[in-house]
Amino acid sequence: MNSQAIISAPVLREFVEKILASAGVPSNRAELVADSLVAANLRGVDSHGVHLLPHYVTQLKAGNIDPGTDGRVISESGACLLYDGEHGLGQCVAEICCRHAIRLAGLHGIGIVVARNSNHFGAAAFWAQRMSSAGLIGLVMCNASPSVPPWQGREGRLGTNPICVSVPSSGAGGWLLDMATTTVALNRIVKAAASREPTIPASWAMDSEGVPTTDTQKALHGLLMPLGGYKGSGLGMMVEVLCAVLSGGAMSTGVGGLHILDRPMNTSQTFLAIDISRFLPSEEFQSRMEHLVRAVKSARPAQGYDEILVAGDPEWRTEEARLQAGIPVDASLWKRLIALGEELGVQLALL
């Protein structure tokens, strides 16, 4: 097993923020990006955490990300808004789009913002939670580079194309579904490769010929498996329609990846906010959600399991534990981050 460094969330957040600032990101934007990455680590979604930082810095150096732009509104009509990220930081584009979605939902009961020419924005959950923390149901989708073959294919045509829904809760946590339309997100395999893990679980990926593989390197240079076969392929295409086709932005075959340096990423994203109070009182909604969760969890656990979990439960528990004990960071990644900091003249604060 690889050794790990245990870093407190405040120390890690400050370190990431300083590295981004030294790479040319304005301080308020560096803080937002650092918050989003460390939030993913806290929830145990390490594939979308600080592991991404070196890739962001590389993209900044290549000129594929403009750290100074806010992007612009292209059009607004009723509850609908079209946004051009102008190749700004994905987190900054997402922050603005979430604010617009919340505003439009307040006016119309629903707000949908579709963005084009954006960049990687971290974990989709961070943005869906932005909307649910305002008392709204938040839904976020994003297209990505073509690392997934269509069902029955062996060439990448779709991205991991995540879907996330966050439901507000009157108590701790809440119902939060954040899933790729592949068996796993691409960054899970990238992280496994960076951690020098020789194998990955079966069903995660295929080699370049479309043959299922557990070899990490073959998977890294191969293809991801769509979730549930043809169903995942259909869901991935649905996200493509609601993000790229609708926005007028680049479709998956025109989207770059974090490892592609010769062109901007050109990601499209969709942010949907729903005002619950337009349907029924918030208290009644919360009561009905609690009833639903209790009903689901009342099922007898299958053999080998102790309890029923619903979407969001594992992440809330991990966050609570990591806030207390610190965030485990793979030793090889931690060395890479330290080296990146030294390269940019950033000193690590005492742990």
C-alpha cells in the first residue's frame, strides 16, 4: 500500500491557493478553486481534489485558461440564460452560472443556465450544493473529452459526462447524487496511475481495442466503460445534448482534456435550479424527503452488508472524519505538490 501524508484541510487549502496565486490566478479566484478542490478531498472524492492542481497549473502555463476573465452573458430569456465562459477558470464560470440560476429560479420558479467555452470545474457536487444551500434543488451536468466509446463501439466519442443532483436538507447532509455516466470518472484511473497502482477493478475500462482490462496503463491509454452498457451510453449522450448541443459549444469530439495542451478545453456545462416552494411548502418537502429516505433505508440489508446507504451518505461520513483527522494525500502526489510549490516559490506552512 502506498504511504500517505495526512494534511489538515486549512493547511491544504492555503497551500493550493498560494500555488494558484503564484501561477497567475487572482487571489479571490485562487481561493474559490482551492475551496472546490479541497472540498472534494474532504468528501473522499480524491480524483477531483488536489490531484488536479498540477494539471490546472500546466493548462494555465499553456495559455489554455484565462485566469482573469469572468466570461459574459450571451442571452437571457425568461428562466433561460446562455453564458460564454471565454476559457476562464471552470470554477469561476460555474460560480457565476450558479448565481444566475439561483436568481432566475427566484424570479420564475426555475432557472437554467447553459455555458460554453468553460474549463474543468472540479466535482459537480460542489456546484449543485451551491444551489441546494440556497434552498433549491440543484442539478449540474458537464460534457468532457471523448474517452468513452458508444455502446458497441471501440473509439471514444463521448465524455464521462457527469450528472449531479443535490436536494436541500433541514439537517446535516442531504440527498446528493454525483455520478459519471461511465462506471467511474476518468480521473479515478489517472489518480490510480499517478499512485502507481498496477491494476484497477474490472468493469472500469477497456484497452485501446475495446477489450475490458484491469491493467492501469492500458486503461489510461484506452477507453472508459459506459455505465450499464447501452443505458450509460444513452445517458452520456443526453448530457451531451443538454450541455454542448444546447449551448452551441464544442461537442465531445472537440473538447480538450487536462492532458491536452495544444488547445483550450472548450467544456460545456448546464446548471438547473428548482424553487421547491413553487410546488409545495419547504417544510412539507423536507418531511416527504425524510419519509422517502427512511422508507429506502428500512429495507433489510443484503448478505454482506450492515445497512442501507443513500446517495451522499458515504461522502458526508468521510467529510466528518477528515475534518477531524485530516486529509490523506498519496505520498507521490504530495511530493509532486511540494515540488510544484517550490517551483513557484511557495513555501508550505507548518503542519
